[in-house]
Amino acid sequence: MSLVPDLVGYSCEESKKVMKQAGLQFTIHEAVAPKQDNKDGECRVIRQIQSDQQIEIVVSYF
């Protein structure tokens, strides 16, 4: 597996671009606070989890 860049803090679009350019497979999960059920604001990467061949990117809206 290629070296996985640290994407925490990146915008959602920028993180997708970086991962695709690196040729890495990934999934994106959205985390929305219970009191904030909408997706207003800027989407940012808040967590990155890597296990075996899986890379999971967790995003939220600010």
C-alpha cells in the first residue's frame, strides 16, 4: 500500500483529490452531531482510520 497522507483538516473535496491522485481506495463516512441534523457549512475531514487495505475518512460540517 502507498504511503497514506494525513488528511485531517482538509476540505472534503481536497481530500478526495489527494486520495485519487495517490491511487488509494477509500470510503467516506459523515459524522453529524445529533443537534445538527443538517449539512450546512464547510465539510472537513475530522478523522482518518487505516486498517489493512481499508482507508476510512470521517467528515463533518462546520
